[in-house]
Amino acid sequence: MLKKIRVIVSLVFFIPLLYLFIDFRNNTPLSSINSLLYLQFIPSLVKFLALPALLSAGFILVLILTLLFGRIYCSSVCPLGILQDVISNVSRRYKKNNKKKKFKFSEANNKLRYSLLFITTAGFISGSMFLTYLLDPYSNFGRITSTLLRPLYIGTNNLTSLLLEQFHNFSLYPAEFKGIDFITFIFPLSFLLLMIWMSFTRGRLFCNTICPVGTLLGLISRYSFFKIRINEELCTNCKSCEKACKAECIDIPSHKIDSSRCINCFNCIGSCPSFGVNYSFPGKTRVTGISETKRDFIKNTFFYFTGLSLSQVKVQPKKASRIPVIKKHPVTPPGSLSIENFNDHCTACHLCVTACPSQVLQPSFLEYGFTGILQPRMDYNKSFCNFNCILCSEICPTSAIQKLTIEEKKVIQPGKVNFIIDNCIVKTEETECGACSEHCPTKAVKMISYKHLRIPEIDQKICVGCGACEYACPVKPYKAIYVEGNILHQKAQKPIIKKIEEVNSEEDFPF
């Protein structure tokens, strides 16, 4: 029953987490999101260090459970571990003649795994999150699903919607997709291919050689109360358990199991014909189970197989802008306090990227520097930040983006507007525009007289850095108006609202 229970628990964690990252309609309740992410080790640890509280101490519960029962986090809670099991199971069916994949005992690569744990821990303590989020299993799962699977899900939805429309069925409606950058697409794809190779050939090799969370929990599991043990009296040396062990940690000649690498999949228990493998306290040898039957990459690959909606078509100016826009700092999400605070606490899990309704949050490349690769940034070429939206602050599992109210969001200034008049088509082409002013929610961009036309004028004091003006600006290749990120987020002034003068109703025809 242990394996069946593990499979059920794994599905309870995996399916909701998978849906959370591909859900483009944001149907998952906030309370459910917090519950799902409570036991994810790295996000919980980072959040606890930022805001110490029992509600963010899920990693402590994981440590306690590991000390009691072994690496059940790696077995049934970690979504990347479960994904590896799925890939490994597929590999078993891939073998010729329908023969099941067989594993064999291998020596632990302790130098590599402990070196990576030491370097990652040292970097984390020194304030660098780079290696932490680069190797964190939860964050990698988030990047894989949000960058690779979510576009496919949206494409399937849009293609199905298109087919249903042919039969006058409008139960589904297409979803807009802003696309993905080729460079940021390469990282999760490369990691997925590496993980597929490891899982196909060596089962849970990633968990036991590279993953720092797995190595840390492996150290604790050496001293766990419940362990999988081999009863030498019942063992017939058939090696069935060794062949079924996806962690490659069972050494039948010595009748020993490397508990630091055992991920408690319980495959060995079900495979043993003599009931010689048990899960119990030290010294216990009872039988525990009965064996049963066993950037534009060809326009984002044609908008992910033709299902994704086209970007908004904008009227382009006749003359190209000439003055390059050089941004000194990227714009981090409202609620992240500062670029440094965001980089120190963000694990690049991309949950905020998938939840953002306007898709303005996009993975970075080198905007934060090399150690900030894949951490989200506000990309105003893709979209802009909705004035009344605080969804990213509500779902961030590490408090890299702190919770905000809508009123607080409306005065936070993560960046400031800048205007390059020599790029503006009002000056270069002597034509009307005003797109930036029309889209500005605070009127930090307004139109003033210019020759016989009207041209933008900016007021940085009331700008909230939403990027609506930059997104709306039709000038190419360099925008005439753009948002420069604030290193430390500031507070914008509220715009002055002029009262409408009352009309004297005693006069004739007051209207």
C-alpha cells in the first residue's frame, strides 16, 4: 500500500501545481495557491527569512517529516521529482520488447553533490540567489511549465476555440499570448532536455547529484526514524529490489541501502518476492506489503502551432527613430521594494509571470546581470502593468513581491517616465499622435501646444511606472517615451484632480 499512497499523494500535489502554472485564466483561488506552495522548500525558506511567521515555515515541517520518515518531500511533494518519475516511467515502456527498465547500484558522487550544496549555501548566505534559483527544483518546474507547457495549453485552447466556432459553438474563447523571447526560452528547454536524459538513463540522478535540496534532505534522512531496510534472513539475493530502485542506492551484495539517496519511492518493497525489504523503525523486520502485478524564433514557432492569437497591430511611423533608448536599470514589479531586494529573494519560479493578466512580467536575460538571469522584469514592449492589478503581489511564494492593496499599488513608483522629443513623430513627421497620453492612468503624460500641433509633456512626480505610455508609443525602433527603473522604489504623488466649475443655473440656457 505504501507505493499506492505515494502515487496518490504525488498526484494531489503535482496536478494542482501543474494547473497553477498553465492556468491562463487565473481560476485558482489565492488561498489554494498559498496552501499548495506551503511545503515547497526554497520558496518557504526565503519567505520565512524575509517575514518570519508560522504561515511561512513550511520548510521546517519538511525538515521534521524528513527526520521522521526520510525524503518524502523528494518522493511526493517536489513537482520536479514527480515529473522525473513520469519521464522515467515513459522510458520503461520505451525499451524494446516491452521489457521494463532495470537499474543497478552505483556509487554516490558525494564530491559533486556536497560541493554544489556548499557553494549554493555559501552563495545564499552571502546574499546571492543565483545558484539557488538556478538549481531549485520548484523554480525549475515553474520555468519549464510556464515557458514550454503553458503556451502549448493556450495554443490548444485557441485552436479548439477556432474549430468550435465553425460549428457556431462559442463555449470557449481565444486567449491573447504575447509570445516569449528565444533566449529565455533556451534555458528551461535545455534544463528539460538534460533532465529527460538523466531520467531516461539513470532515474533520479538529478535529485542525488545536482539538486541542493535533495542533498540537504539526504543528509538529514541518514538519521530518520523510519527507513527502508533489507532483512538479510529473508533476502534471496535476486536483485529485484536493486533493479527497481530509481535512486540506484541499493547494494545487494552488502545488503545495504544508501539512505541519503533513497527517495522513498517504495518500488523496492513491491518488487521483492520474498518480502525481504521493509519500511520500519531500526530493528523491525516485519513484512510491510505484498507484491502485485507491475525573440522571434520563426514567430515563436508560428505562435506555438498556429493556435495563439496575433499581437496587436500598430500603425508604424514612416520615419524610423534615431536616438537609442538606453535603460540603466530594469523595472521590477510593484511591491518588490527595490532591485536588490527583488534579486535577493526571487527564486525565478515564474509563478508571477504565469499569473500576470497583461503578460507584462517576462523572464529577464542580462537586464539584472548574469546572476539575475530568468528573474522576472517588466517588459513594456510586450504589455503594460494594469493600474488596478495586484495579483503578482498576492501569489509570490517568497515575498520577493510583498503584498499590496490596490490603493498602495496606485502610488508605488517602480520606475519613472522619460521623453525623447527627437524620436517623437509629432516632431519628426509633424503629425498628431497622443497615444502615450491617452493610455496614462495618472496623466503623468499630457499633451501641450507645439507649433500647430500638440506634443507630450511628462511629470515624473505622479508617474507610477506602469509602462502604458511606452507600450502605446508607435515609434520604431526606438521609443519616444520609456520608463527607467528605480533602484529603490519611490512613492508617487497623487495627481491633482480639478473640480468642474458649477454652471450658474439662474442664467438662461445654462447648458
